Amino acid sequence: MSHGIRNWSAAIFLLGLGAAAGWLLRGTPPRPDMPPPVQASAAPLRAPIAPAADGKHGASASPRSPLAKKPEENPWPPAGESLTFTAHLSKLNNVAALRLLAGERSDFLGKKSIHLQALANTQNPLRMVFELDDRFDSYSETAGWTSQQYEMHLSERGQKQSIVLRLSSGAEPAPAGMTAARVLPGTRDPLGMIYYLRKVDWTKTEEVRSPVYDGRKLYEVRARLAGQAEKVKVPAGEFQALKIAVQVFENGKEFKDASFVVYLAAAGAAGAPTPVLLEAVLPIGNARVELISAK
């Protein structure tokens, strides 16, 4: 895979949009202050969501929880929320399709949680040289969007791999068929992070910081309000949006050769802002991820 493709996809990933992103980060060692993941043996506890008959990813499935589901009053995001994006890189348009899905709520490991999902598919012309159909699943607490379980189901250039990670700040082993990932308290995965940014009250908050685990490495993400009434035009329409600048740090050092901005449309009936645009300035060019539809 070329260095350029890796850097571009990392920009998308680091904000959680589509989570198409471990592309840059795979195969690299974990932070020195974190114990290495512990691989469990035996069969997985549950099967991944089955693909549809056309070979594309199927619809969201609710997690198999150790406790029964409990109803929640006025839940956000509503089950079934679907955000569809297209990605452009420099002069190449529509090189990837990205989709964020909100699934059902349940008591997962004894905490109120939600199943989040991201689908990423390369499109021509990029697909001619790099075929990718990935799915990412997050089981995050709805109270603070911290991650309990993060899954990567990858299909890239004909090679398939599934990784199921049980996140914990303690030393307990992973269940059979999963990998234990030791993380800092309050760690979010990429999908939980983007939903967390949507729930921040930016009228009262100037900056938030969070550890984010991408399935390979742990980062610190800092997001700050950079503008309150930016006009944004994307295929889904024209919006007045909050401008959120995002910085990413690894081992205390900021990524200096890239910058990221996410635009959140003003909150509507859904109860929280919607990400409508991601802009990333990278050494290999500018990436732009635009909202096509929100349902």
C-alpha cells in the first residue's frame, strides 16, 4: 500500500468518520506505558454481522448482551440513524464511500450501551488499485461514549481479517475468542469519539481531550471550538456549522504534518449536531469527506 493512501485514510480514521483508518496504524508497536494486548483462544462469543447477498455489508445487528435490554426515554442517537459520506482526495473525487450507523441500545456488560457501526468501501478510481470493504463495530457506553468493545472486520485486496477487542483499564483477561486491550480509563474508540464530539455542549466548552484507541495504538485527541457559524455546502445541503479543530498526539507529540477540521451542523430534532464535513490537510494533498445523506 502506498504511503499516500495510508496517510489519507488515517486522516479519516482519526476523527472516527467511517473509521477507515487503521490503514496507517496497523502493525506498529503499542505505547511503552501500556501492557501489550493478550490474545485469547477458542471460538468467538458471537458471529460478526453477516454480509448482504450482494457482497456488501449487511444491516446493523444488536449486540449479544449478558443482560436484558432496558427501554430508554428519548434516546440519542435514534436507533437506525444512518449518515452517508463520500470522500475526495486532491483532484480525485468520490474515491471512498463511508457510512455511520447507530444500532440498538442494550445493557452491555452491565452498562447502558449502544452499538455503533462504520462501513468503508473504496470506489473507482482508487478501487482499481486498492480494493477495500471494511466494517468497524463499537459497543460504547451512552453516558460518556467510552468504549467497551471494538471490532475490526477487514477485507482488503482479497485478504480478510476479524479482530475483536475487549477494552479494559484493569488486568482481567479477555473472554474466549477476543483480545484484551489494556487502555487508560475513559478511553474511546474512533466511533465513540465522533459521537462524543456531537454531544459536547460547544456553547459552554472550548476544548475537550480524550484517549482514543484505534485497535492498534493509543492516542490523545484534543478538539477545540474554532468557529460557531461557518457556512458549509455539501451534497446533503447547505448548513450553518460549528467548526471543530482536532489535534492528535502520540506519546505526547503532536502530528505536525497534518491538520484536521470537522464541521458539525447545528442541532436539530435529532438532539445533537451532525457531522457534515471533514477537511484534512496532508503532505500528499487535501482530503475532504462530505455528507451525502442523513436518515
